[in-house]
Amino acid sequence: MLSPADSLAPEWLVVPDDANDLPTAVWPASAVRGDDGALRLAGISATDLAESYGTPLLVIDEDEVRSRARAFRSSFDAAAAAHGTTARVYYAGKALLTTTIARWVTEEGLNVDVCTGGELEVALAAGVSPSSLGFHGNNKSVAELERAVEVGIGTIIIDSAIEIERLAAITARTGAVQRVLVRVISGVHAETHDFLATAHEDQKFGFPLPEAEQAVARIREIPGIEFAGLHCHIGSQIFGVAGFRESASRVLELHATLLEGGPVPQLNLGGGFGIAYTSVDDPTPIETLAGEIVAAVAEGCAARGIAVPALSFEPGRAIVGTAGVTLYEVGTTKDVALDSGATRRYISVDGGMSDNARTALYDAQFSARLASRIGIGSPQLSRVVGKHCESGDIVVDHEYLPADVSPGDLLAVPSTGAYCAPLASNYNHVPRPPIVAVSDGRSAVIVRGETIADVLSRDVGVAAPESHG
């Protein structure tokens, strides 16, 4: 029989037989419980990590990132070869870009996609070859475009007519020839949150299909710009291949038309491949995605009597998301009685929306587990909340956790490798946490945590310390 508290749970949330279990879909492959009951990541205890680096702490499993990067590369290579073409995989750096992660993915054979001048500089600082970079963005500044051309970036994804003219002026002035793709809006809406769906006609990215043909015609007039193909991205956190199949069909219509005016070597179908955030999420295996998406492109090309172009894809979350686990320390717990007669357990941790804004931004769902020990007692419906002065500061909206979670315990939130650190802020003047990589029993800081001194350093009104010389 359901308790009054259970009536607060969403329909998808399943009461676990054991609130200490670690559902494999949402955790790195290395995640296990040690003999002491504590969570271990890549052979390192969560309690040891918290003692060494403090909390909140974003832990990234290097082997998980590398294995997923290899899986994407090998799956798309094999799928493309089966249809007589090639595939290139770009790591979408906006998911989480550090110099260390950029090196990991490029060592595994991936290119890197950036979408701001700052991300470009991180990739360059990591030693990534500029020729293997793609540059996105709906409002690239003249300075950003100049820098991209200067370093010899591989591909710029054109997003507007104004950008074409900006790039034309830069290449005319420098004598460079810049390779570009044209981003188009296929009109296919991935079944996801409206803010994450990027293939609506009424949105900021790309050219509607009727206007894209004109954009390509203009590019082909410019000596300093080489048209290399089309780009389309239908959204994020997508399960299944139906959206990719329909989008590819629509873009191939334009592709076939453009072939009448010259070569269209490449088709980039973007990314958006989903991952599991909860135990009920069921993402499509990458081997299935690759095989079915490439097959759909090949079928569409055969139906139109055209050759299959070289293909490109841009996974980000699907490579780094499940590799990330955030550790928090519990500060307070309280049971809040509701008018319905139910009681909601609130568990407050020492981070929150400053290190994970996704719940507040997208109503995203996450999982959580007690990380410092095995909990006892029946699973209790809980809400994990942050320390910020904001009622929407929720980390995990609905989760069953052991009834004895107490101040001082560590909680772990899995699948936080993507879009958590990149969206981090100093809300309420809270420093951003460090990022630590783990592998084979070793750990190392790859992005240092901020201190209060770091946060205050930008405030010019802070008095300088007196000299005692």
C-alpha cells in the first residue's frame, strides 16, 4: 500500500527494492560499493575524494569518457563503411570542455566542436589541431571569426546571412579560403523540452529550408568561402532514431537540389543523443543509433539517385554525461507536512543551482544515492535541494533515499558530466567547485575549484590589504 508521501511521486518513479543500489544505466561502469558501503569511482572511495578535494565536487571518470568516445567513433565508422562513405565524429565541447577532456577525446580519434571564442581558445590551449575543429554559434562576432580564420579552423558552421558577409570581408582582407557548412532548420521537433529543441522554424539557429538555398548560392559567389555541405541539429536528449530519420529525409531534398549547382560533400546531422538520468530512462545503444541513422541517409540518397555524402555527428552529453558524478555533503534534513496529509523529506546539500542549473532551467530529473555508507530503513521519498536563497534551487526533485540520511552524510548525483559545470555560476557568491578526474585508482584536479578570494577578486570595491612592509 502506498504511503501518503508516495502519492507525491511522479508516475515514472519506481520504489526501489534497495535504496542503496546503483542502477547501471546512470552510473559510470566503475561505480561500485566498497566493503565499507561507500561509493567507489574508478577504485577510489567517495569519502576519500571528499576529504581530499572538498564538496561539492564534480568527479569525471576518464575511462568512461574514453570508452564512449571510442564507441561513437567505431560505430559510425562501421555504419558509414557499410554504405560506402565515411563518418567524422565531433565532440560537442559545450557539454563540458576542459583542456584535459579535449585531449582525451582527440586521443580517441574525435574532432572537437566549439561554439564561442572562449571554447575555441580552450581547444587550442589543449593542443587540438585547428583543422579538426568545427565552430558553431548564432552570433559569432567579427573578432571570433577573425580568430577562427587566423588559426586555420577546419569548418565554420554558417548561421545567418550577416555571418556570410562578415566572413566574406575577412577572407577578402586576409586572402584565406575558409571551409563552411550551412546550418538549416529541418522543421523536425525532437520530443524534448522546448528550450532544448533546436529545429523549430521559430528559433534562433540556422536557415529555414527555403532560405538555405539562397544562402548557399551567395556563398558559392564568394572566392574566399568554400561551401562544404549542410548541417542540421534537431534537439537534445533524444531517444530513438525517428527524428533523425525524418530530419535527414528533409535535408536530403535540399542536398539533392544543391547538387545541381555544384558539389555538396558533407552532411552533418548534429548530435542530441540521450543518456539515462534515472533508472527508467532507456537510451538507444550507440551501435543501433549509428547503424539506423546512416542507413536512413543511404536509403534517402538511393531514392533520389545521389551518392551518399561524407557524414558528421556531434555527440557531447552522450560521451561525458554519464562519466560525471557530483558529490555533496548533507547539511540539514527536514520533514515538511503538506495539506494533503503527506510529508515531504527535504535534504539540503552544500551545493545546488550554482553547480547544477539544469533542474531549475529545464525541469530536468536526476537520481541520487547515499555515497559515504549503506543507508538503513525503508526507502523514503525525498527532495534534494541546494543551499541557495531560491525556492527553485532543487538538485533532485524526486528520489527514494534511505530513511536515515543525516547531516554529514555524502550524497552522490550521477549523470552530471554534461551541462552542469558549463552552466555553473557564482549565485549568492558561492565559489564554483573543482573538477577531478579519476582513473585506475588515481585522481587529479583538472579544473581547480574557486575560493571566496577568487569570487571577491572581481569586485573592485574590495579594499586592498594594508601593506606592512
